[in-house]
Amino acid sequence: MKKLTPIVSGLCAFTVSMSSPVFSQTEVKKSGYALEEVIVTAQKKAESLQDTPISLTAFGEERLEIDGINSLNDIGSKVPSLTIEPFPINNATLRIFIRGIGLSDVQVTQDPPVGIYVDGVYIARSTGTALDVAELQRIEVLRGPQGTLYGRNTTGGAINLVTKRPTTDAFELKQKFTVGNRGLFTSKTSANIPLADTLAAKVAYLSTRSDGFIENTGPGGDFGDREVEGYRIDLRWDISDSMSLDYAYDNSDFEYYNSMYQSINPAIQNKGQAEPIREFAVSESKHSRSRFSSMATARKFEASTTEIEGHSFILTKDFQNVQFKYIGAFRELRDASYADLGGGLGSEEYRVDSHEYCGAAVTAQTGSDCLPLVIPVISQEQYSHEFQLSGSLFDDSLDYILGAYYFEEEATENNSPLHHQFSARISDGIIPIPVLGEILGGVLIGAGDVHLVNMLSQRYDIKNEAKAVFGQFTWTPNLFDKRMHLTFGARYSEDSREALKNQIDKTYLEVRSLNMAIDTEDLSALSPVLAAAGFLLPGDRSFDNVLGKKDFDDASFSFIGEFDLTDDINVYGKFVQAYKSGGFNTRDPQRGGTGFAAGTPGKGDDTAVEAPDGNVYGFGFADGFDEERVASFEAGIKSELMDRRLRINANIFYSEYTDIQLNFILAGTVADTKVANAGEAEMRGFETDITYLASENLMLMLNYAFLDAEVTKAVDEFGNDLTDSFGFYSAPSQSYTASADYTVGQYDWGQLAVNLSYNFMDNRRGGIRGANSKNVYLGEYGLINGRVSFSEIQVSKYGTLYFGLWGKNLTDKEYEITAVDNLPHSDRTVIWGDPRSYGIDLIYQY
């Protein structure tokens, strides 16, 4: 806690000074203008941002427009403590981190620890979260654990997406066109249609396309190209003065080409099972510390597609001092994602893709000439039901919300049938050809074109069920002029999870000049000789209906104390608990489990034998891993000063994580990992959001976060202390956004305004899995964005026009958004952030 002491002292001093009579609002001269009130629903009820004891950043409709926020992916640079980046092999999947807590290795069998909610509906899978939402009214980012009201999988925080609802007031039309560089064109249409005195509809349609910034000079599409089409239909029926029903249907189709990893550092480190091909892979790849304008794939770079649709119902009934609410939803997802992780040179001799492959290895394994193209597909369905009862008692001195929640999902990740995974020529001198040839009758002596060929078929099926009951009570006692508020919350949860794994993973030595192939499993007698030469043979990696089942339960509590120092200044302190569900690790190379008879092909418990790294772990895929928990302490202040021209919200926090799910990469492997509850961690920090209305025409904003996160304990199965080897992903020590909105003037034709912002992100750890490595750290960067807008242009009696010129990353800064170090050809490969972009927005509103 020593590092936090100056922050605590400073905040305490600031709090005392804010309560001093010097800052009495009655002594401030009235200015005639003030900051607008921000209404949020972070506590499942509508209330002022200033009355919400949560570290929270909210974007209203106007702010979303000014900042150019069209989807979840766009807010990553706008909120300190929040980082959002695409999953390296699936651009439709976002890895979201709040205060360094997130899911680094996205798998269908694991849940992210940052909850995403659309109109109160929980979105279980990270896949598809990069899709644009047609019509947003507000985005709320809740930082820190939210275990009581939101439940499981919110140890990092939660993000609420609130869409615009229909009204019976009047017909409204909004049409937005955006044109920009790199082929950007977007059309957004929304119409509010009153159908009757008590019935209204809202229809929204979105179509957008854009090009990536790295050309593919090989066959297929260009890296980063994308096209989205989606629509949403909302209905609102005011059944009576006290009852309403909201229905929504949304449908989105996303076609895109994934980003391409660029090698920064050629591989010089030992690559374990990929070591035999390392030198050759390096020679068949492109490497540079600067961003390439083009790279190439060997085979056709295929399009990826994501399809999402969902239904939701919200029934609200008001009684005297009581409100009942039901939220029900059904959602479907289908995502087919193609990736190429080759070296960018378009080499047929070194491929890391799932395109078709022909050769002797295929004939030896399948009897056919070629393997087909396979694009992995994730299919998911989820149902959820939530019942809420809220109101007040005892002359409004006790506010409460009670609820029950049920969630069910089924999903499949299908990466079959058997297909090509990687192939490359073995570097000269790596494999002891004479020794191998002698055992095989001398046929390989002198052969110089031995290739390593890997083929894979995988399928994972999951079924999850979650139940919870929760309650939160806020008591305002008749003390201190009712300026004190005490809140207690509790939630009890039960989780049931199943995961089924099927896998065939075969590796061959293929001698192309002789049209022959050798199954590496047939070379087990040569393992010591080959290992001495740096050639590690994979073991039995077959999974035949290997089933894992786990059940969890948790009781989480929260305690909050608030005190209103004045009408415009309040302070709070809180203690919150939360947990993240356990799960299963699809990248575990061992089967595990006790429900299979020993010796049953593909089903035996193989955890008593050595894993690929030579260690005996005693657990495998079927055993899974348990939940992780967090306890968090937070103190904060919410204040509006200078006659509501200055808003300062700030907080400090300290969190302790236990039974952290640590991802251990197995030495000598490319992608094999073990996940175990083997860690503890501490996190402390400071966050502030400051908004200052300097004049009627100028608004200044600063959002800043300091984070000190460290893993304090990491011990593997053998008692080895690996604490220094692990750290938090995407946990920059400092991040901030500074911006200014300036209204140049109000003219007869309309209003002219300028916005300028600077977003800074400190050094942070990237990567997907494994221990600390300097090769996966991402450097600090700052981005400058700007907008010039012409608004309130009257074009008819009822219609207005908005015209905006915008630019992002105006200095064309080269920066990296993710990095990995485990590809055969490179010790550091990265995906670049977007270069300079610019465009024009045109909006007509009726």
C-alpha cells in the first residue's frame, strides 16, 4: 500500500478542501450556463451520474457523435483504465480489459471478466462484440468489480450499451452518411414512427464498408477490409399508464478480412517443437521495425463472416412505490474466421494457415490426395431471464432492488474436418538424417527436402447454466439532515458448466522428392536422438469425446457508505466482492479427468504421464480450473463546483485477487498451455474525470488513470515460484484523454464548433498467453484527433443539417496494439493500430 499513500493523502486533503466554506456554492456568482446533468442506469435504475457511487464514465448521444464513437471498439482510447483490442486471429472478437483485468486468450470454453450488456442483456461471448450498433443513446463504462448487481464475470468491470427507444411523441428521421479515406462509406438510417397513441416503432439500418491499410499482394482479400450490414426494429407499447412492453430485434452481418501479423524481430530463440523449421521459416518471412504497406499470403486469403441476431423483451409494471421489471432475451451467433499466420512473404514452403494442402503426408493419414480448406466456425445460442422488483419503504428512507437471474447457453467451436495447420521445410542440419535413414533402411540418406507437416481437426461443445438471486438496499437514516446513505448488497450464484473436446492432431515428416511421409508417432524410439538435435516429437494428442463437468457457487457482498458534504459534493467508500467462473482450457494437450477407463483409446487419463514439456502435471482438459475471486476497496468523491461549471469525480482503489487463473505456456511448444488457479495479485490506483466549462463556448475535459498492478504469487504444480514471470495484460501504469470543445460562434446559418483531443497510453504487456517476455510488451503512444463541425443548419421548417470534418491519429503515429512471441519465424510479431484516417460526416434530422 506504500505506493498509494500519497494518492490517499492527496484525495483526503482534496475532499476536506472541497467541503470548506470557501467553496460554498451560494457564494459563486451565477454565470448563466452550467454543465448538463448526466443520467445513467449503472445501478439498474435511472439516476444522476453524480449520485452513483461507482467509478464510471458515460458517453451521451452528443458525446458519441463528437468523439466519432460508432461501436464498442471506438471507446477503447477514450476511457482511461480501459483497453480494447481485436483478438489476433479474429477481428470480430474484442479483448476488453478494465484496470488490467480481461481475457487474453479468447476461447469458447472460457468467459471474459468484463461484462458486456445491451439494454440490460448480458452478452456471453467476446466474438461479435466488434460489430457496430445501429443506434446508440448512451455507453456506460463501470470500472472495477460489479459482483452484486451484475454478478459473475464482472471482476474487471462492466460496459452498458443503451440503445434509443421509440416514442409516441412525433415522427423523427435521422440519416447519416460518412465518407473517408481507405474506402470508408457508411450509411445509418433511423426512424421513429408513432403507430397509435400508445404504440410506437423505431427502425434503424446500418451499412458500412472500409479498406484496411496493409495490402495483400498474394491471392485473396486485403488485410483489414470490412463490410457490415445490420438493422434493428424496436416496438414500445404503453399498455396502460403504469405498464409498458418493449420489444427489440437486431440482425447484423459482418464480412471482414483479418489483420496480418508483421514480424518485427526474426526468431533467434529456441522454438521447441517448431525449432526444426525456425531458420527456414525466418528466411521465408518479411521482417521490419516499421509498418509494411503490403504483405502476401501463399494461398487465397479468405473472407471471414459473423452473423448475429437477437430478440429481447422488457416488461415494466409500476405499482404504488414498487416497480416490477422483466428482461428476457434470446441471441444467436455464428462466426467463421479465417487467419493466416505465415511470414508475409507468400511462401508456399512455409505456411501457417488452414487452406487446402496436398502431399504424401495427407495420403499417409487419410488415403486421399489433398486436405480441404477449413474455416473455423463458432456457433452459439443463449437465453436469459431477469426479474427485478424495486421501490422504496419507510417514507422513502429505504430504497431497494431485488432480483433473480437465469442464463443458459450452448456453443460449438468447429475446426474440422482434418486440415492443414502448418508446414515448412526442416532447416539443414537439424534432423539427424543419417541416423534416421539407417533405421529406415537408408532411404533418407542425402535427402534435403524433409518437411514438417501438421494436420489438425478440433471440435469443442459447451453447455453452461447460471442462476442467481440478488438484492441491494440503500438506507438514508434520519441523521445529519439525511445526508448519509448506507448500502448493502448481496448476490448468490450457481454455475454449471460442461465442455466436450474432440481432436485429431497429426505431425508427419514429408520427403517430397521421394513422395513419402513418416508419422512422427512411429519415431518414438528415436526421441532421445532427435531431442538431442533439438527435434521434439509431439505425444499422443487425440481427444475422443473427452468430457469435463464443473459446478461453482459463490456469495458476493458489497457495502457502500456515502455522505453529502454539500448539495453538490459527496464522498463515498465501498467494499465489493466479485468472481469469475471457472472453465476449461482447449489448449491443454492432456485429456485428464477420472471418468474414463484407463487404456480406452482417446479417453484415458493421461495426466500421469509427461506433458509435451516433460513435466507430469496431474490434470488435463477434463479437470478444468476453478473460479477466481476479487475483493475491492474504493473511496471516491463526486463534485460539481463553480455553479456547476466544474465537475471533478475522482477515486482511489485497492483490489486483492485470489485463485487467479494463470495461463502457463508449456516450454518447447508453440501453443500448448496449462491453466491453473495458482496465483494471487494486488492492484491499486487512482482515477479522475474532470470537466470544466471555462466559458459558454469552451469546455475542457481530462480523464486520467494511474494503475499499479502486480502478481504477488504465482506457483506452478511443482512448487516453483514463477511470480517474477507473470504480470497483468493491458495494464498501463498511466493513461489519459485530454480534450477541448470550442464553439466558434452561433451564426444565422447555424453553429461552428471545433473539437481536439489527445489520447495517451503507457507501456503495457500485450500477447495472448504465457509468461512475461520483453517481446510482447507494447510501447507508449499518444494519438491526436480532431473535428470541425457545422451544425443546426436549417434546411426546411422541420429539418436540420450537420456537417463534420474529422481526423484520427492526425500525426500518423505508428503504434502496436498487440504482440506475440511464439510464431516459428519471429520472436516478436505485431498488429499495428490504425494510421491516419479522415473523413466527412453528413447528418440530416427531421
